[in-house]
Amino acid sequence: MASHSDSSSSAGSQRRGVRNPAARATATDKYSVLLPTYNERENLPLIVWLLVKSFEESGNNYEIIVIDDGSPDGTQEVAQQLEKIYGPDKILLRPRAKKLGLGTAYIHGMQHATGNFIIIMDADLSHHPKFIPEFIRKQKEGNFDIVSGTRYKGNGGVYGWDLKRKIIRVANFLTQILLRPGVSDLTGSFRLYRKEVLQKLMEKCVSKGYVFQMEMIVRARQLNFTIGEVPISFVDRVYGESKLGGNEIVSFLKGLLTLFATT
Amino acid sequence: MTKLGQWISTLLALMLIWLCLVQDLLNLGYSQKFHDVIVPLPVYLLVTAGSYSLATLGLRLASFNDCEEAAQELFLQIQEAQADLASKGLKLGSSEAAPGRP
């Protein structure tokens, strides 16, 4: 596996973990979790609780950055309560005035992140924080620049889809054929990035929505960043609601073809 | 080169080779049997590629993991979390507790 180019003579470099899998998390590794939220009043406390539990159990240093886009349902008020409960060094509130989109939410969040690793995930409990220690372990194991959660490999999977899963599988197959991305789950959004890698990628990406998640991986491959994968389970809790309309399919295809033709 | 570029150039290259063979542009003189195989080759390959795709898709759909246990574990943890947070002083105010996104 091509490894991220390090100066091979730096004796004190914490990236030496790749030679010694038993190396403890160095005191300087810190993980910033970016949580863009919109109307997540119910889910935010739960996801924060699970994150705190996971990090405390694994002993990794962390912070959670909540980027709320002016939710009208009181998400920010709940976030403030959480900040009081867990401390402002662990829960950072960095809201914005209105719904400005995911890409800019990440950029905004990164500006306030003090960690050297960034974790992005959904705030609606479809991504479970219990996988984060596995992401961290995988990253150290292979000294990866990016670790991506996959629903399609190993014992990764999905709960709560039915017809939708069939469509998604076809879509994923198309992305594999057209883009040959080298990762099994291209549209996933549960990932760990080195901070400087994410910054570099954000500069280069132009798409919106979840096509942007696809573009990040494609660009990462172009720039020769290394990507590891961890199987994750994805729990879709919005029952009965068909979130996959014709619109989504069309925009996905458009995005896919654009990436196909431009990268 | 873009992925589209790679596809186009590969396809063009293959087409040229096939045309050369079919028209015998290199004057290598083939038997009729060889000719009978070469001419319909693109169609054969297309059909094979199509079947392979369908088979792969079918296999992947069939083996798609349905994580029941993950959903149940999550459900239990949600209850644990709500209780713990309430004890730490979290107040959610009065609203219908919806299971997912509003």
C-alpha cells in the first residue's frame, strides 16, 4: 500500500504507528467530530451521548463540533444544554444563520477544529459512533489518509431499506463500473480524514449534496491519498418514508456522469 | 485522462483492432473459421458483459446484509441515553417524540 509520504528520518513522528500496531494513541492525536445539523432536536442528544460514550470507552481525545444551520425546531437550545452537561471543550457550538449546505458546513467546522483528525458522520443516528474506535484502529494500522465506512463489504449492512436497497445496490454497481473508485461504498458519509487531507479535498471539490461525498473519494484517489475501509451498519430510522424519489435518482445520475466525464 | 476518456480510447483501440482483423487489412490471410468467430465478437462480448453485470448485481443484492441486531442495539441504547441525559438535567421540552427525522 502506498503510504503517505513522511520524512523517514523523523524519530519523533507519531505516524510511526504503522510499524508498531501496538503503539498507543499518542497524546497529541485528537479527533474532531463534525456534526452538521438541521432539525435534529430529538437525535442530537442521543448522538452526542453515544459519541461521548464511545470516546470515553476507547480513551481517545476528542471534541464534537455541532454546526447547526439555524434550525427552527430548537436544536440549538438542546445543543446549549449538551454543552453545559459535557463542557465547552468537548461540545463546540458553531451555528450558522441559515441552511447553507454540507460542504460549507464542513469548511466552517474545520476552521474551529483543534484535532488533527476529522470525523464526518450523519447526526440522525444512521451512523453509530461505536465504529469510530475501529476507524481509528484501521487508520493507525495502515497509516491511511482516509478511512471510509462501507455498508457493502465484510459484515457491513443496512437496516430499514427494502426496495430502496435494491436501487442503491444498482447505483453502487454503476459507480464501481464507471469510476472504479477502489472503495466499495462511494456514497457513504461516515468517514475519518486527516485534517490536512480533508482541507485539500474541500478545496478541490465542486459538487453538492451526496455527489460531493463521491467526489471527495474520487479526488482523493487522484491525489494518491490512501484509503482504508471499515464495515459499518447503517440504521435507517425513518420508516415508511420514501426518501428516494425520482429527483434523487436523476440528480445522482447527473452527478455520477459529471464525475465520469470530468475526473 | 478522465474516466470517460479512458473508456473512449480503450473502445476505439479495440474497434480498430477488430476492424483490422475483419477486413484483413494486414493481409495475414485467415481461415474462414477464424473469420466466423471474429466478426460477431463484439456482440458476444457485449452479451457476456451484460450477463456478468446482471449476475454480479443479483449476487450482491442477495448477499446484502440486513442488520437487525444493529437496529435493536440502537433502540436499547436510545432508551439508556434518554434516561442518562434526563438524570444529567437535559430537558427536551414538550413535543411528540418522533422516531426519526421530522
